[in-house]
Amino acid sequence: MIEITSLQNSVVKEVVKLHQKKYREDFIIVEGEKAVTEAFDAGLNIKYMFSSNKTMLENFEAKSKASKKTCAEIYLANEKVMEKISTTESAPNMLAVVQKPNHALSDFKKFQKIVLLDGIKDAGNLGTIIRTAAAFGVDGIILFNECTDEFSPKTIRSAAGNIFKIPVVHCQGEQLKEFKKSHKMVATVVNSKNFIQNFVAKGPVIIMFGSEANGLCNELLSLMDEPYTIPMKDGVESLNLAISAGIVLYEIFKH
């Protein structure tokens, strides 16, 4: 365990760079004991570990040795260092630099329950949907078109550690067409005669959600097998995307 107190320390500067997406090619920041534990339990390599709580670090170090997993460097940091490396207003009790998970789209072919998100821009919404999808047993999430970074600190916080329980990949149109051979593709839309509570999932399925601003793009609508809608009272324009996803996933996978 190494004590670190200087904001000018090279490791501190290295971690601060990870606040920016362009530096998160291989490693990401994970904040809070719960999320760090989820990353550790998922078998991801932890490069650096920071906390101002010595007992917490000692417990983690003991857990690492017991499981024969290693953490490259463990730092006992003061409050100023924790505030500097954190992405939140209040510094977390624990922060780690973790190897970014890497998943292959080809693995999704065997998945039964897939969620596809088209052009999602809000990191909080994405994290909430990841958390909800994990709760309802979704096997994987596909991000289509330009989406927010699934490994941004805000997304990871909103997912409450579940980003490490469910694979997330990016996909383009030609790649997605291959799934037509094996999966039923269901589009969630604003106006349809089919209500979501009447849908029964039989076999592999991809549930597609569009952005709040634009809905599903024409390319995805052309691939859909069926459209479904959440029934709402007249005068209500739309629901928040994360709330819509929660309702749809509950209705589809509640049985």
C-alpha cells in the first residue's frame, strides 16, 4: 500500500486524464465500493485502487489475495487527492482504474433477450436502462448509431455496478441484418395498434428503443418484424426513455 498526498503525482494526473473519453481506450474510472466490487467480481483487471479509508483498502487487498487476483497498485489517498481524481462533487469512499470490458457482437447471436438503443445521448438514461435490463434478465445491449459513452463515469454510476453484469456492444446496419435470421425484431413506437402488454416473447428477440427526440431511425424501422406501443392517456406526448424501457421490459419479460 502506497500513501499518496500530492496532486502533482504522475499517477493522479494519469487518472484525471480518464475523465475525458479520448483517454478511455483501455481503462475506465469506477467510483464507489459497490461498483468497484462488481468490477472485481467480474474478473476485470484493476490497475489502481484509491481510498482514504485504510481499513477498506486492507480488506480489498485481503480479498484480492484470497481470490488469487492481483491489483497492481493500491493507494491510501488524502481527501484532496480523492476529490481531484473523482468525477463527482463529493469524493467517493473508493475509486479504481479498471480495464475496460471487451465484448464481441458475435457472442450476441446466442442471446435470447437483447435490447437495442438507437442514438441514446443521455448517460444517466443509458446507465438506468443498463440497470433495468440487468434486473429483467436481458442478455446484452446493442448501441446503434451515435450513442453516449457506455463507460463514462456518469453511465457507470447510473448503472449502479450493473455495467459489469451485462455486455454492451456497438453495431452498424449491415451487422444487425444478420440478426434477422435468428431474432425477432420488435420496435417500440409512439403510435401502433399493438399494445406492449399483449406481446409475448417466444424465442430470441431484440427490443429496439429510439431516442426521445427522434425515435427509431428509418433503417431500424425497415428491419422490424412488429411495432409495439405503450398505451397512454391523450395529451401525454411521451415518456422518459429509461422509464419507457422499464415498462416495456417488465411487460415483455414478466412471465
